[in-house]
Amino acid sequence: MSTERPSPRYSGIDVWDPSDILDAIIEGQFAAVAAVRAVRPAIARAASAIEARLRDSGRLIYAGAGTSGRLAVQDGAELIPTFDWPPERLLLLMAGGNEALLKSIEGAEDEAEHAVRLVRKHNIHANDVVIAVTVGIANKRDTPILEEADHPIWLDTGSEPIAGSTRMNAGTSQRITLNLLSSLVMILLGRVYEGLMVDLKAVNEKLVQRSENILMRITSRSREDARAALKQADGSIKVAVLLLHGCDLNEATTALNRTGGQLRRALALLGKPGSESGEG
């Protein structure tokens, strides 16, 4: 496999000047970005398929091993504070369990029966999205995960500066792909409006202030108005936007429920400004 193949390009890397080593590694990072860019259509198709399953009640499940698994867990965990993705609709499965997040667990990725038990334990079904089955991401072209996935994404990053160290080019390409995929899905699900995180979960003072800033930007109202609206809306930026547009609490929540949480559609439904530039 290409990520394991030593490259003549890097054969003397251990005796190079440190600045030349860094240049070579940076070149590899650019190659990782190029590999992701080359598969944009595949990522877009996968995101659309994911959005369709998650629109109602499906769960988003990440499964992986080693570097890939750690990157997947990181991406999935960030969806809760960033987009207020429901924790009960997120499942992070790591070969070797939580212990493997901090250290290598020898042989964990080869325990196929353990993976089968996890699928049965968590009752994974057709409404769920499994990034590793529904969507497969790999840097080896003929790997089974790409052959069996509904939406295979092959990232052609080639040889690593340090042969087999897939935390480098391959890891970067997978991190970017996961970031693009999950971000696009959240946008399609209406959790972003005007480039802002309108489903932000304010779990600390910094994020409370960010929520206020977002609301002020959307509505052009004062911080005092934004703070009061967020308090009435129990922290929901979307509900607070509608409140500041003159809706009462019941009218705001009903409109959002009717539009699947899409703020722009809710504004259009109520005849309020802010719905003009497309869906969101």
C-alpha cells in the first residue's frame, strides 16, 4: 500500500538539514489537501446521503481504529458544542475502547468480532449513518472499507515522508475530509445561518458571549436585547432571532418545528426579513 511504501524522495531525510525536513513534510501536507480536493464530488454525495438519513431520527456514528479512529472521535465530539448535535444521536466507536484514545492498543483493529458485538449492542440500523460503512474513508485504494461502503472516499496521498507514519499526509487528509463532511452535513441540516453557528451550545462564558454576538449580528439589536431574548429562548439563538422579530415564544418554536429547524425557512414562513438569500 502506498502509505507504507518507502519513497526515494525521502530516503535521506534523517541526514537533511532541519529546514529541508520541514519543507518536505509541509509539501506532504499540501499533497494531502490536493487529495481531498480531488474527491470533492464524492464528499458532496456522501454529505447529501447523510443529511437525508439524519433529517428525522437517525444517529451519526463514527467508527475507526488507531489514528483514523482518534481523528473520527475528535470530529464527532466537536459537533455537540459547535452545532448542538444531540449526544443521544452521536455514537463514537473506537477499536480498543476509550483507552485507545490515549495509547496504542495492540491488535485492537484486528478484532472483527468485537466490532460485530458493538453493532448489535447499539442496535445500529438502516436509519443510522456509520462513517466506516455508509461512508468509507481510506488512503489505500483497494481496501475492503471502500469496496463495501455505500459512499467510498479514496484519498490518494501516496508515500509518507516517514514510511508508514499515516498520522502525517494520510492523517491530515482524513482530518480535512471528516471536517468537510460533517460541516457540510450540519449546513445542509440548517445548523448554520449566514455563516454563523446558530445552533451553538453555550456551555461556558465565552460561548454565552458568542451567542449574544451572533444574535446581535443577525438582528442588529443591542446586547441587552440579545441577552434578554436568549434568556427567554432558553439559550436557543434561532428562537431568540424570531423573538426579536416580534414573535412570541410559542409562535417561534412552532415555526421552527414546522421547518425542521431551518431558521431561514422559519423566517420566510412568518414573513420576516432574513429569508431572502436562499435556504439555511
